[in-house]
Amino acid sequence: MLKVAILVSGSGTNLRAILKEKALGNLEKAQISCVISNNQNAYALSIAKQYNVKTHYIEYNKTDFEKNLLLTLKNEKIDLVVLAGFIKILSPSFFLSYNKPIINVHPSLIPSFCGKGYYGLKVHQAALDKGVKVSGATVHYVNDIPDGGKIILQKAVEVRDDDDAQTLQKRIMEEAEWVLLPQAIDLLSKGVL
């Protein structure tokens, strides 16, 4: 059984998609062991509790956050870390200390509209400003380059003429992010990747 920790910072929409799939009997080789947040007021923590998943709040500060995160991952015996709306960038030294897979979902088709500064609505506004006709989401391995790890899965989503950043964000979440992230966890838990 693959023990999974999900890192969150906000509303938990991707977390809910994962936990719904697990509740439906999917992800049978993955155990969602805990949800970890750097934001004690993150709604995602409430979602985790609704699904009876253990939660951890780790206060974010430059000196102790990553040390405490590493300790929590070790104590929980985590095999896979999933960044699901986690808005902090982990340092290169974190990756030297943690040698298990970490994956992230990004709301664009990498290599477009990604990297430092591209998160949330900024990604979708950039896509609209550029006039692209297709955007989407990418699940990728995480390394010390923001959105720079190897791509695992991608799914394209149509950009409509009447879209604004909010409507595009909602459609990409529903049609791509909420599909790809559970699928990637499933593939990793089955040893396919």
C-alpha cells in the first residue's frame, strides 16, 4: 500500500477530488495517510476531517518549516507526497533530504504558463492574454525548478471566446485537474510509473 501525504494551502478542491475517488473504491493501492497544510485556516483541513483523514498544520517560517515537514513525512512513513494547491516552493535542500517521489498538478499545459510566479488565476489570465485556444493541466514530478520536473500526465481543455480567468480556471479544474491527479496517484500506487 502506497502511503500518501497531500500538501495543501487553501480551499482543497484537488484534495476533495482525490478523497472522492478513494471513497468510491478507486485508488485501492493508495492510502491517503495525512493532509499537511502551512495554513491553519485552510478549508482543505476541514475537507480532510470530513473524510476522516489525519491532518497536520506546520507553521510556515523560513527556518523550521521544511525541517518539520521532513520530520512529519518520516513519522508518517510517507511514500508519495502530492502537492494539491500547495503554494510554497520547496528549497533545493529539501529535495536533497527527501528522496521519495513528489508530484504536483499545474493548471496549464507545461511548458506554457509555468514556473515561478505562475499560480492560481495568474496562469489562466496569462493564457487568455496570449490568446491560446487550448489550455489544460499537467501532473508532473517536483524538483528544485518550479514546474520543472518530468511530466507524468496532461489533459487539454478548450479555451472559449467568452472565458475570463475564473471560468477557465473552473473548467480546467473540473475537466483536467480533478481527473489527472487521482489518476497519477493510482498509476504510481500500482507501480506503472
